[in-house]
Amino acid sequence: MTTPSDILRAKLNLETAQLQWSELERHFARGDVIKVAIGTDLIDAALHIAENNAATVQEWLADGRIARAEMTDAEDWHARQPMFWALVVAPWVLVQEVVKRLDS
């Protein structure tokens, strides 16, 4: 049986895109960028935020799985110019740095 969460998860997955830092800078300037830690599922994070699962979001904020991007992040990203997986869950733009695999 397909649940509303399953449908939302599929929709979020389809809306995910890879972006360069230059495409995210204006969102950072507005204070709208949420960084998702490597190893945390971007879609799970987006789903919890979209469904307003406050307890989980607070837990993930507390343990660093998600965090509002700060100036030090922006400076690092500007210097390195990494690629990101990005997803909008208005008003937020969730980003997760693309990890390059050593074996590829």
C-alpha cells in the first residue's frame, strides 16, 4: 500500500538535482541553505522537514546531521567549488556535498 509519505518521498527524489556552489550562493545569502551531513540521506532529511516532524528535525539539528549553513561553510565552498545534491523544501534549500568515490 502506498502511503502519502511514500508519494512525497518519490516526489522529493524526482526534484533533487546536482548544482554548483555558484547556483546556491544567492540562497545562502538569504539564509535559506540547510546542509545535510555526508552519510545522512538527503531525501529522509527533506521528508522530515516537509512533514514537519519536529522531534526528528530537532534531534538531527542537535547531533549535526542537518544544520543551517554558516559563513565558514560558504567560504569553504567558494574556495573549493564542490558540487552538491540540492533539494528545495520551501523555504529551505537542502544541500549535500557530492562525495567523489576513489574507485571511479
